[in-house]
Amino acid sequence: MSDKRQYSFDLRHGTSDEYKDLEWAIGINRLMLKIIGLWPPDNRDPHEIIKTKFRLLCSTIMVLFILAIPAFISLIKVWGDMILMVDNLIYSLSLFIALFKVFTIWYKRKDLASLIDMIATDWMKPKTKEERDVMLKLAKISRMIAICGWLLPCIPTLTCFALAYFGLTLRYVTNLTDPGKPLMIQTHYFHDVSKSPQFELTFLAQGIAVFITSISYYAVDHFLGLLVLHVYGQMENLHIRLTHMERYTNFDTVLKYNVQDHIRLIRSIEIIDDSFDLLLLVIVAHFGIIFCLLGFLIVNVLNDDGQLSFMQLVWFIAMTISVLLHMCLYCGVGEILVTQCEKIHRAAYEYTWYTLDPKVARNLILIMLRASKPLYITAGKTFPMTMATFCNLLKTSTGYISVLLANQN
């Protein structure tokens, strides 16, 4: 793709129904990424592009200077206290992961531009009712995931604000970390936050930064889900066409189109893998660490000597479920690609090729050969993101919780 090509797609073409389908399919994901400046404008207006870059810059500065750096300073300050360190790492690691996700999408924006174009083109091009139904079914799943992505940033922000109103907090608070009123995140600032209005302004800034961080953290996850589910839908349509090619009179033309479409989808998966493989490797490591830390805190609460409250126990369990669901999302979308690839290979292999002219039948070999190799999204080109990988990660991470408990004792 040319460097001069804009990271956008002009959506103002096609029929009204096709445009509505496209808006319905990607609208929520696009809005989430627009908030933090990662979704390109739908036109090539230079002013809109500048606004997008400005939003991205403001979002990054807020997360970095209001939360990430003060949290890291606080971690140095509480070094040596196991509970305070674990409490800090749960939040500070997630902050840096959110920043890394934003950086990854920004750095790969030109590579991902072709995938955004592909989604818009697939929705705008003519299609049968059967193909449209498949795309709508997958888009519905993507929308449900995106809606959950809206709820997850809002719930923790509103919860922390409500608890702060009543003078409560979900963190482990000591005079070492909070000499005055507790803030939402364990942080250390170079100004006195125990006085008014410094406390109220800092608390408000943290609330806005927490919301932006949550949007950044979840929007990138769901953007990956949108891309993979769309490719999955196109592969399902390809499978349908391969299975029922006898219904087409122009067999040669349809077969040629299917071969080209299959190659296009393989290249799309390769772009997704190249764009997200390093990010997925970091996320796998992050999942293992955070799951261990949350498990340690939950066990600590359940022990008689636990220093955390029951309300904090419920909060940590909710965070653990959220972490598990997102790791499951990564591995689940990778699993469906493998399954769909096998379906295409089986459809081409089981087709009644012996009824065709030999010169025509041998063209099916192209699809058989390309579909015989499973398509994966990988973590750092090291291992595939599948449900088997998820189970292994879960088992390994659970084992390391005992290591933390042993070190505490």
C-alpha cells in the first residue's frame, strides 16, 4: 500500500441499505477508537486528520502523566511491602499495557488501513441474502463484544467515583500511600493532594484518565475481534460458495473468483498477525502476571490474616473474570480461524471434482493446497492463540500463585 494512502475509507458510497449495514456493524468499535484518536476520519479533510492526531496526543499525555508515571513512582515508594506492591502492579501494569496497545495500533496504522478498507468494501459490494445474513450474524457478535467494551470502562469509573463520595475505596490504603483522602489509583504526585481543591481536581483528572485508559485497553481488543470476525464471516461465505458451486452456470468464473477471494483472506489474516503478534505476546505475559497477582490477593483476603476487605474481594474477583474473558476473546477468535480454515479445506476436498473436466478440476488443487495449512494469529510468532493455549496459560498461571504465597510467608 502506498505511503500516501490515507488511513481511512470514504464510506459515502454504495446503496443506503449497504451503508446502514456498515454503520451498524462497525459503529460502536469506530466510536471507541475515535475517542482516543485511533480511528481515522471518514474523509480526507486535513483538519479532521489534525483533530484525530490531537485527540491521540491528549489521550496519551493524560494517561502517561496523570496515571502511569505517578503510579510507577508510587511503586518505588512502597517497594518492600508485598500487599502494596501487588496492589500497585495490578493497576500500573495495565496502564502501561494500555499505552502499548495504543502505540501498536498507531505504529501499524498503514498496515491496518487495508483491513478497514476491506471491511467497508465487503459491506458495500453486491452480495446474496445468504452472504449478508452470515455477515450480519458475525457483526451482531462483534457489536455485543463492543457493547461490553463500553460497559467495562464505565462501571469501574462510576464505581470508584461513587465509593469516593462515601469516603470508601477499593484499594489497600495506608499512610504510606495515602496520607489524606484516598485517590482512585495508588499514585504519588509532587503536589499536596490532601488539601482542597487540589484533591478534587486531582481526583477528577484521575477519573477522566481512568476512563480514557479503559477505553484504550478495551477498544484495541475489540478492534481485533472486529477484524477477525469479519474475516471469519468472509471465509464462511467462501465455504458456502465452494459447497454449492453447482448452482452457478459460469463455473470457471466462480471458481476463479473463489481462489482470488481465498488468497485475499489469507493475506488479510497475515496482516492481522503481523500487526498484533508482538502485542499478543506482551498481553500473554501481562495476563499471566495479573492473574497471579489477583489470585494472590483473593487468597490473601480469604486467609484469616488477610488485610483486605470483603468489598475488595468482590472487586478483585470481578477484575479476574474480566481478565479471563479478554484472554479468552484473544484465544477464541484465533480458534475460529483454525476451524474455518479446516472447513474450507474439507469443502474443496469433498467436492465432486470427478464430474468436472480435468483441466477445471485441477484448479481446485489451488484452494486445497492453501487451505491445508492452518491459519493462526500468533503471540510473537511463537505459539498460536487457540483455546488449547488459553487452557495451558490458565494452568501455568494458577501454579505460580503458590509461589507468591510462599514468598509472602
